[in-house]
Amino acid sequence: MQQIQLTENIYYVGVNDRRSERFENHMDLPNGVSYNSYLIVDEQVALIDPVEAGFIEEYLLKVKSVLQGRKVDYLVINHDEPDHSSSIAAVIREWPEVQVVGNAKTFPPLEAFYGPIENKKVVAEGETLCLGSHTLQFFMMPMVHWPESMLTYEQSSKIVFSNDAFGGFGALNGGIFDDQVNIAFYEDDMRRYYANIVGKVAMQALKAIEKLSALEIKMIAPSHGLVWRSNLAWVIGKYTQWSKQEPEEGIVIVYGSLHGNTGVMADIVARGAAEAGIKEVKVYDVAKTEVSFIMSDIWKYKGVIIGACAHYGSMFPDMTLLVHEINEFKPKDKCYALFGGMSWSGGGVKTLAKYAEEGKWNLVAESVEVKGAPIREEDWDKLYNLGKAVAEAIH
Ligand code: FEO
């Protein structure tokens, strides 16, 4: 088997998942996802983060093909979430003397998931673990993505094993390193991963970036997506921009429509925004596009316009998940406006407004609620002007 090397004695032993339809069972995976793992072969052997348990056979084959009969001495658990840790029992079965390395917060949840772990090594902030010519150093990264999350820095190679931080969706299609692929192909999936997994803890992500700035780094090796070695400034810059919530000029228009009328309104709104000079206008039907994609663009752009038709005095049901996610993840400083159809009951726009108040965004236009279908010129004008108003607010 051909080995994938980060350096002479550090190997990529991750796997691709193109068969799961959804990540965490709620985010679509059209391009798959990778579970990255790394193997350091020295006087002592260390595995950095295992993989999702469904891929254990392929994983063990890769690890064993590098080790050629040697055993694993340390298994570093940077993060407890099962997309990485669920193969821990299989790894321990394979190498029963392996010491599982984590911090004080790692083990209670890990043992709650998988039962007692006998050989534990608890490490603290800044502590080191010498493997021979390689030395691991551990830094806590709480809430990126769970309370126990940490990163592991290998001092001689200056590689950061960052787990979820700097990770992204998208299986690795042959190219493992950033300079082996067209990065643009992965950027949207990386932002979607950020917006839906890390974005909620943007401040903690910034702290993790700050921590990294004190280290000399030659490579960032996350547990999902590309290994970064040639475009470090680019990826750190993107992560910083997303964490500081510095949006780009553009507008997301998302609507929920029972019979298409609120969809027609969305097109009129979009026309107003485009004619006011906004080149990036994205229109989504919330019943068709899975919410993580919409959240990703809401994170990206400054303008957000939401439309919902009425449904039994409330709003189009599928919109509820999106507004819940917005209020959970709290993307900041958006210019927004609302619209929708009244049907026979009204209530869609009113319900949206109630949710929107919690978000503390900047309402830049009066809401437009249309009786029946948008067949009157005065309604067209109001909708067109709503799009224009948001465009002018973000220019
Ligand atoms: Fe990739 Fe939070 O697990």
C-alpha cells in the first residue's frame, strides 16, 4: 500500500466517507467527508485521533501497513465526538497496552460513551510527551468543538493536529494537501462546516487562533478535509474572517412558500437587490435546500431577507428549523428584511418578526405582507423596494 507522508515519519492514515447521507444525521454530505487520522512513528508510536467506527477495517489496514508489526503506544484523543472516537474500542482491542491520551475533560464523556478505559494518560495545557525525536505538546481548545477539545502540536515537524478546527466537509479526492487540489472546490464546504459546527463558538475559535499564533507552524493537519502546508496564511485568514464575522457584500434571500406565491415575491425582491448593484444574491427555497447550506451563506453575506407565507396563523413549517438555527448560532450584524404571503390567516411575517427580534439584527426595511398572490403593482413595488433597501444598506 502506498503511504501518504506529511514528513518522513508522520503519516496520513485517514479515510473517506462518501456513503453517509448526512453528518451528525442532519447536515447533507453531497461531497462526502473525510475522517483524518495521523500516525507518528518514532521510538514510541502515536496515533492522533482515530476515525468513525464504520471505517475501522480500512483504517486498521492503513495503520498496520505503516507499522509492519510494531504496536501503537499512544492514542491521542483531541476530541470525544464519535465521528473520531467511536473506533477507540477497536484500537484498544488491537493494541491492548496502548495508553489513551486526553485532558481532564476528555475521559468522563469518553467513558460514558464507550465504558471504562484502563490505560489513561491525562495531560494538561502545555504539557509535552516525548516519543523519541518527536515531542507532542498539548493545548486546550475548549468548545472547538466540545468542552474537552484540544490540539496537539508536534515540536520537531511544527505540525498542528487541530481536530475540528480548520476542518471542512468534502471527501479527499486523491489530493490530501492544499497544494494538490483547487482550493476553491473545498472552500464552500469548509465554510459550511464552520458555520454549522464551529460558528456558534466563534469567540473560542478566535482564542484557538490566538494560541496558534504563538507557535511556529509548518502544517495544519485537521481531522476533516485538507492538510494545509502551502496556503497557511489563506486558511488562517479565512478562519479569522469567519470567526470575527466579517461578512462579504451579498444577500441571501430565503423563502418558504406553500403554493409558490411567496416564491414569486422572492424573485421580485431579488430583482430589486440585483438592480441596486448587488452581484451576489442567493435565493433559496427553505423546503428544498437543506438548512446547513443556507446557514453557510448567511454566515458569508451581510444581507439576509427572509420570506414566509402564513400557515394556520403561523409561518411555513420548514422555516422553523432555519430560524431556530439562526437563533442558536447567532450570526451577527446582519442587515435584514422580511416579507411573505397572508394566505387566509396571516401570521407568517408576524412569526418571523418575533424570531428576528431575538437575533438583534438591523431591520432596514418595513416588512411586506401580501394578500393572496403578488398580482398588484403596488405589491411588486413594495417587494422590489425591500430588496433595494437591503442592497443600499450593505453597500
Ligand atoms: Fe469532527 Fe466535533 O467532531
